Amino acid sequence: MSERFTGFGEYAIDFFDGLVADNSKTYWDANRSTYDTDVRAPMVALVGELEKEFADGGTPKVFRPYRDVRFAKDKRPYKGHCGAVMEHGRGAGAYYVEVGPAGLYVGGGCYHLQSDQLARFRAAVTEDIHGEVLVGVLAELERAGWSTRGDRLKTNPRGVDRDHPRIDLLRHRSLFVAKVWEPDDVLHEPGCLDRVRTAWRELRPFNQWARDHVGVSEKPRR
């Protein structure tokens, strides 16, 4: 049986503040026990407690702390946060949570759309019924304190009229929403679970839309 979530450890934010200042193996090795007890173990417990209610989102995954630097200019070896996700496939709707120097970050939606997913996304947004449903879902999320984000084209997608009523959405190559809480006492308390649970419940309509109209990519993962 998994451990109960009681909050992130007292030194979780201090650990990341130090990692930002000294992203080195020396710092990591000296503070690895703090990461394991104050960051990773609580994150595993957090998503473990949410898994049953959000089983429609897939199996929870806590990301590794190591950065893939093989083709990156930035050679810092460690991520400056700890994140976890529940998703059936990239782009098809996701429940995401992250703890780092900025505090608690919760997000969801269509990350990393491949070409077949992007085509289905734009086809759905172009249709009045499905497109207006998404507009309404995003408007409701924004009223609840979420911000809409994603990679966007500077010009119009090929074949799309620039006067289309949902042209701003059609320019997106990825579309997700985010909500952030700065470091506070709740981060270190059981109430942090309620904060994430409530946020993920608000995400449900968006992820359902993504699952119905975007779906999992049929292409090999890049």
C-alpha cells in the first residue's frame, strides 16, 4: 500500500533553490537524501492518492530528475523541478503537477502535438460545434484562475481563413492550461492534495475534449 500524502517536505523548496544556484553532481550527491524524502517520495504519494479518481487519465508517472543533454546547448545535468503526469498518450489530454522553486504548478491539456494530432485538433476547432465547446471550456478555466498557454504560429495555418472566428486557437501547435501557487504553508500540508485534486477536477472537461477530438498519435513517438 502506498504512503499517505502529508505534504512536501520542509526543505523541498530550499533543495531546488540550492540546485538552481549549483546544478552540479557535487550538490546533487550531497543533497540527494533531501530530494528523496522531501520531494520525490511526497510526489509519488500525491499522485498515488489521485490515481483512483483520475484513472481515466492513465497511469501516473513521476519524471526522472535527470535532463537529456545529448543534443542540448544547456548542459546542466538536473531538472530544476519535480513533475508527475497522468496521460494515455502525449497530446491526448494530461493531468500534470510539478513542485519547484516557483512553488506548486498544475497543468493539463494538449502537450507535444504530433502532425496527425494537430490535424485533428484543427479540424475540430474549425467546426462550430466542437470549436465553440472548447472556447467555452477554456473561458471557464480562465475564470477559475487558469492561464492558457502553448506554442503558436505567428501567421495563419495553411488553408485557414485569417478571419476565422477561432483563428487564435487555430494558430496553436500545442494547447494547455496552467495554474501556479507560490510557495506557502499549504505546500507542506495535506491540504496540498486537495489543491491539486480540485485543479484536476477543473481540467476534466478540457481533457475529455482532447481525448474525444485529438486522441493518441498514430505516429512513432519522437
